[in-house]
Amino acid sequence: MFDSLSDRLGSVFERLRGRGALNEEDVRAAMREVRVALLEADVALPVVRSFVDQVTAKAVGVQVLRSVTPGQQVVKIVNDALVELLGAENSELRLDVTPPAVVMMVGLQGSGKTTTTAKLARRIQKQERRKVLMASLDVNRPAAQEQLAVLGKQAEVATLPVVPGQQPVDIARRALQAARLQGFDVLLLDTAGRLGVDEALMSEMAAVAAASSPHETLLVVDALTGQDAVNVARSFSERVELSGVVLTRMDGDARGGAALSMRAVTGKPIKFVGTGEAIDRLEAFHPERVAGRILGMGDVVSLVERAAQTIEADEAEAMARKLAKGGFDMDDMRAQFRQMQRMGGLGALAGMMPGMKAAKGAVAGMDPKLLTRMDAIIGSMTAGERAKPELMNARRRIRVAKGSGTTVQDVNRLLKMHQEMAGAMKKIKKMGGLGKLAAMFGKGGMGALEGLVPPGALPKSGLPGAGGGLPGMPGAGGAGAPFNLPPGLDKILKK
Amino acid sequence: MTDQPWLQRLSGGFRRTSDRLGGDLAGLFTRAALDEETLDAVEEALIAADLGPAAAGRIREQLAAARFERGLSREAVLGVAADEIERILRPVAIPLEIEAFPRPQVLLVIGVNGSGKTTTIAKLAHLLVEQDYGVLLAAGDTFRAAAIGQLQVWADRAGVPLIAGKEGADAAGIVYDGVKRATAEGIDALIVDTAGRLQNKQGLMDELAKIRRVLGRLNPASPHNVILVLDATNGQNALAQVEVFKDTAGVNGLVMTKLDGTARGGVLVAAAEKYGLPIHAIGVGEGIDDLRPFDPRATARAIVGLPPEEA
């Protein structure tokens, strides 16, 4: 539903191609788009205002490099400024104190405090090998303490036994004592959700902080938060000394502009992001990824990293050799599908790609089992059929359909897709191989990527779209199909 | 319910919204003319209320057009803004009616995690009980730890029965049992809690589809209401939530929660403009009677910071 900033700027700068420098008027026009993009990403207005002013000053008079379009260059300036503002990554928790180190979690109702507490406890216990105790001080929401106890069991982290009717400050004292006596290294205090305007609850939070003198006080914020982020950040940091922010629900499709607001208003680092409901989905914060996301550029860095991890080098090389000869049989296609699946399936890929408007639509209506089913079809062919798909006559197709639990139509679609992919491969070969193909991506929606990813960061076999993963179709790579689904795949998806 | 007049209670829910927005706007109109700069500032104030760039832009245009006819008094300018907001909200202010026959009317309550589904269900149950309807709750959130316990506490407070299974059980099965029991006992409304889900999670959206299928088999008309609970503190992503849940879960009504904080919930205006889904009620607190009917006129005036009109 959002246009990516690159798309927006594309139209602003169309007339600017080939000019030497960005003049002030051009930059201001671009910054109006940047402003709307940031607002749509839910960055708080005061933060947007000062950010835009700052970036305008930086961007005026910048030389337009010949290799990139002005739009991309502005995107890069904006992106760099965002990363800078979002702060250093890997700000770990300060736990090297006389035990127990106390970590207090605060935030609005429904921001994800309890789940985050359990995730963090597990992370500290597993990765840092410290003994962790969790205690819930939430006496307001029904069954909140019970919830933490259940999560504690799942995470295999100790929780403070619940004493019904005990008030938060007393629970905090009891937890502190229990942690001391039982030799826990870290004590996590999960507090009740509260609104900044709720005076009684805000002073209760201050009282808990006074009683437990936490070494870390983490503000838990929902990545979906809108303009209210400023008020939240302000009201909490006025009452307790925050040491950092945890951003939850980053697995949703929100742009996460709240990250920027939080950072700007509290001045505290974002330490972790929650990326799923499972107990291990808590990750260190990467400013450059969130910056890309706020601008609607997709999480290219993560994608490239994941591609590098999952694509086995040997396989990629064997594939490259084969493609160089111009052959592309069913086994090769299967290898491609498997790679896509290892990278988290189509949905996960789509979520990370830049300029994903078109493909997201296709992926949304897609059966997540599709890749598995296509794999099954290929698995039901004989070795000979896989090497020479043209052998597949009607009877063989019926057999394969039966064997793979699909229909003949499915088999036909797959064969057609293979034909198109093989055709595309031939064209690639004619055009001078994969190296040229990778260069071609630069013209398309992935252009911004070149500016963002250091040259060495991409796997040797090219972009994930090239040798490693999905063969792009020549021509389509440049025009409006930044997510290079194999040709024909979209047709299958529509069935 | 308290004896406070209801218009005043409604505007109480929006008071902070209006204080802020009114404060912002009032600051603007002590100046001389509605020049571009002022209009920009109005637009930004509306954006800061989470109205979204499009809705804010339209209201800005209304203001730009209206200044010659209306003069420049603060009330007049605010009135135009309020009129425009009201015009957008008016068609979607549709209260929840319990009228299904055969009974029960099934209300499926969905939303992203932490939006306030369970609390809203409790408030809804309380409201319906006060209107003399028989209510049964079904604990369809079998995923989150202790969600069933939380709903049980609320069911006890509202004095309504609850049907629940084990944690990790099949939500559709519990819903099935709920309909059977409600039918047998002649209960008017079955309110189904569901696990919180981000709208981009295919697996959980499939589960929702299954619940719908099971319900549809028992009675083709059910679920009668699919209510999306929106968190006022959510920004523009609320629009994405509405869009996706509308398509995949058949949402046909909205409730907005957490309007008692500093969040302004202006995204309702954008949502009304874009999707036109009925807004049934707003949540303004953690108490069981903190659910208010949605009144567009009062809401619009409250949003721009004008006092409630005399009845």
C-alpha cells in the first residue's frame, strides 16, 4: 500500500537525468517526498521536521555521480542519515555488575513486554550463560503473572512464585531478595502496561524503580506505533531513567518509523527487536536494516546475508557451469526451488525485497506449499525425464501427476515454466552470462541496492536474483519486476 | 453505567485528543491570516493526530477554500475541519445490533497482538448483558500463554459463561462447541476471542479461515460480525491491518481501543474514507464499562478541539 521512496523520487527526478549537481529546488522537491514517506512510515512529525531540515542541508549541491540516478543518490543520503540517527548497533546490556543485575521492562499495554521479557531472559541465559530469574509485577491485567510463569516454563527460565494480592513494589523487593539468596545473576522485572497519562501507574513505576534500582530499564515499544510514539517516549523517560528501547512486532509489515521517533526523543539506543512470537525471536538491532525498511527499500542486507548463508557454494558453482553450457534441466529447476525454500520460502523472500508492491500482491494469494508441490512433481519424474523434459508425453504426465498427488494441469504448468526458464537461460547466455545479468539489475528496482551494499557483500555468483537463487528473465529485470520470480511462476500462482 | 450524560462521556474519551489538537490549532489561529504556512501547519497538526497524509491533505484543501466565506475566527476554521471529519465519519457510525435469528449471533473478534481484543470482548459482553441479551464467550485464543485465564477472569467479572479448551487446542473446535451450546441454551450472542495475529502471517490467517468455515457450516450467516480491534496508538499500519483483515477474514466492523491515552486515533478518519467499514464503538479505559458508542459529530468536534454541542 505504500510506494517505496525510490519510486516516489523516481518521478521527481525524471527530468534531472544527466545533470551535474542537485540544486536547492530539486532537493526541496525531493524532500517533500521524503517527508511524506517518513510520515507514512509513522515517524513522528517533530522528528520528521528536524530530520528533513538536516538532510536538506546535506543534500544541496551534492554532485550527481554518473553511475547512479539523482533519485538513488538522494535515497542514499537519506538512508545514511537515518542509519546515523538510529545509532550504533550491538549495544549490549550492561550486566557486569555485582549480581543480581536488575533489568526492568516498561511500556504501554499490549506493547509486548511480557513476551519480550521471556525472550530476553532466554537469550541472556542461553547466550551469556547467566542464571536468570523473572518476576511479573503486573497485578492489573488478569492472568498476567500466570502468563509469565507459563512463558518461563517454555523458555526454561525460573520465575518468582506468585503471591496473590501482593503489590508491585513488594513483589520487586521479594524478587530482589530471592535473586540474591538463590544466587541469580540477572533479575528481569516485567511491569504492568501503563499509559503515560495514568498518574497512579506512572508513580507506581517510579516507586518500583526506586525500590529495585535497575541497571537497565528498557522501554518496550510496538513497531506499529504511530505519532503517539513521541508522547510515549517522553512520558516514560520523564519518570524513569531509560537505558534502551526494545522494538517489538518487527515481523509485521509496519515500516517501523517508531524506531526513529524513539531514538530521537529518548536519545537511548534501540537494543533489540522482536521478530516473531516464538520464544527465540529476539534479535540485536541493525540500524541500516530498519532504515531501509522505513524508506520502503526492503531488508536487502538481511536478504543478501541469508542468501550467502543458505546457498551452498558448490551447488551454485555446478549450476553456473551448467548454465554456461546453456543446459537447464528439471534437476536444475528443482535445485532453484530448494534454494528458495531454504531462504524461507517465497513469502519471506518477498518481505525482504525492495520495491515489492507488485510481487507482494502475488505472494499474498500464494499457497505456501507451492514450492513443495513443485518439488514433488519433479521428484515423480524419472531421471531420464528430468534430463529431457521433452520426453513428457500425455501418459507420462498422467503418471507423474498421480505420483506426486497433483493434477495434470499442475504438471503442465510446471513444464511450461521450465520451458520459459530454460529459454531465459539461453538468452542470458547470449547476453554474455551471469555477470552481465547482475549488472542489469542495476537499472531496475534494485538500483538502490548498489549504493547500500558494499561491493564485497554480494555473493560472487551475483545477486540472489542471479546465479544463486531465482533466474531473472532478461528484460523483466529492468522493467517493473524487481522481484524476479521465475517467468511463469506468477501464472501458476493465480490458479 | 454512570449517570453522566453520554455525549459528555463520549467527549471524555476524546478529551486528550482534542486538547492536543485543539491546542495545536488554537495556537495557529491567533495569527492573522490563513496563508500557506498556516495551512501547512494545520495539515501537520492533523497528521500528528494520525489522520494520515491523504485525509489531512483533503481537510487542508477544505480549509483553504473556506477561508473567504467564513472569515478567520478560530471557531469557524475549526468548524470546517470538524465538518469535513464528520462528513467522513458519519456513514460509518453504525452501532452493533443483536438481531440474529436463529440464535446465536456470532461475533468473531480479531486483531493484531496486544490491540486489546480480550478486554474489548469483556466490555462488549458487559454491554450486551446490560441490554438484557444472553451472552456466551468462547476462548479461541489457545496460543498465547494464559490468554484463557485472562478471559476467564473477565467472564466472571461480566457474569457471563465461558467455553474454553486447553492451551494449544484447536480454536475451531472450541468455536464449534460454543455454537452448539449457545444454540441449545438459546443464548443471543456468542463472542469469540481469537489469538492475536499480525496480518502478514499466513499460518494464523489460515486458522482464521478455518474458524470461519466451521461457523459457516453450522449456519451460513455466521459469523455475523467480524470485528477488528484497532489500537489507537498504531499509526498508518492500522490501514494495512484493515485492508488485509477485510480481504482475508471478512471484517465488517471496527472497534478502536486505547483512546484514553495520548494517542489520537485519527487513523479512523483515513480508514473510514478508504474502506467505509462500520465503527461500532471506542474503548476508553481498562474498566469493564469503558466502551463508548461511536458518535461521529461529537467525535469530529472532539478531534478538532471544539466543545460538545448542547443537546
